[in-house]
Amino acid sequence: MQAMFSFRPRDREESLTVSVVGFTIPHSGSLCKGMSKPAYTAITEASPDENVLLFIPSRSQCQNVAGDLIT
């Protein structure tokens, strides 16, 4: 089941902070590997005690990215 959730700013209880970082690595697998460390650093610095929502380009890459972030 696929779903898309879109909430207007007035429907959220907390403010939303968006952080975008660009990379120029053309290969998708290498791109995910190259983004793991900067993503982990941004997550831990921006919100050490808060929840974080991370968007992954595909379901197949989700497990690999999760493994890279926790190891």
C-alpha cells in the first residue's frame, strides 16, 4: 500500500524545519553511500532529542540507508 500525506502548516502541531543539501554524484548507489555521513551528522546536530523524517528515493534503498545510518 502506498500513501502520500500532505499536511498544511496550520494542521501541524509543531513547526517544520527543512534542510536541503545537494550532491553531484551521478550513480544512485554511490550517492546514497556518500550522503549517509552528512545526513547522520545533520540529524544528530539539528535535533539530538527530536524526531526526524528522512526521505529516501525508493523502498529498495530504504533498508540500505537505514543500515548505513545506524552503523
